Amino acid sequence: MVLSVLSALAEPTRLEAIRLLKDGTEHCVCELMQKLDATQSRMSRHMQVLKRAGLVCDRRDAQWVRYRLNPDLQPEIRAILDAVFDAAQAQERKAA
């Protein structure tokens, strides 16, 4: 499981999608597409990778699919996410 999580997070668009979902709310694919400048097919493929890795859950709402961070993530996986985002923030601060 850890390997699939790290592999899923290695792609910048997926990492940014998880960053958006960390706010705890649901986001529709159209919103993620707009914020991440991705096509619908590309965004859907990325979200499927995140779903297979167990990082996100989805819910169909009429013609929309809404995603959220998986609320049942194991503590070890949450710790990985926190470490990845802490490292990214530290790198951004150094670059600024």
C-alpha cells in the first residue's frame, strides 16, 4: 500500500489534487480540472490512480463526480501525506 501511495503522489498533478482535497470538502472533477489546468480525461485518469491507491473516495452526483480525501486513511498514510506536504512547504519557503 505504501508503495502505491508514494507512486500516486509522485506525479505533480495528482499531488496538487491531494493538496486541494486536504481541505476536507468534496470537489467535483470540473473544479479540479479548472484549478489544475487539466482536461477532463486527464483529470479522471489521475483521480482513478489516487482512488486505486486508497487516497480518495468518490461520489456520483447526477452527471458530476465529486472527490474527497479518504476519511479512513491509515495513520501511517496520513503521516506520509503530512511529511510530503511539510517537505513541499519547506522547499517553497527556501525558493522564496
